[in-house]
Amino acid sequence: MSFITGVTRGGEQYTPAFVMAINQSHCIGCGRCFKVCPRDVFDLVERDEVEGLADLALDGDDDESYGDDGFSDDTAMVMSLKNALDCIGCGSCSRICPKKCFTHEPQPL
């Protein structure tokens, strides 16, 4: 199987690894990946809009519950894939992510 390849200015071939998924249960919504992405791939959404993340909250002593990241589940944001097909496979998002939330894979031709 052959994968999509690119060529650098120096003529070297490389195989880009495109973003396939974000582990939103680990995402702290810092926005670093959004800032470094040269394309319109990501979108910051409220945690309660993401199915299944409310179940990960830890019960606290008060009415408001907090997740493992220390953010309130009522107000915390997480990153989502807005347009994964616009990814160019540069890997900037993965390199900047403090929680290593991204999964990348090369894609077949």
C-alpha cells in the first residue's frame, strides 16, 4: 500500500501523518493546537456539548463537579475536529499538545 507523500524544498520525500482523532477526555482546552494549526481544522467547544464527557466528572463536595483536569464541567472547553479533511499532516498540533491528545496516521493514496 502506498501512502500520500510530499516533497520538501530540498527534494526529500516525506509521509505526512494526518490528524485522525482527539482524545477529548484528556483535552484541557488550552487552545495551543488551534493557534499553531495553519489550516481551519479545529474548533473549541463546550465540554457539555461532547457526548460522554459529562460521565467523566468527579463528584465534589459542592454542587459543581470537576473533572481530572481541575476545570468545572459546566464551563470547561475542549478541542474538537472541525474540518479534519483540511489537515495537511504537519503535526504541529501534536507537538504542542501538553496532554498528547492527538492520533495521527498516514493516509493511502
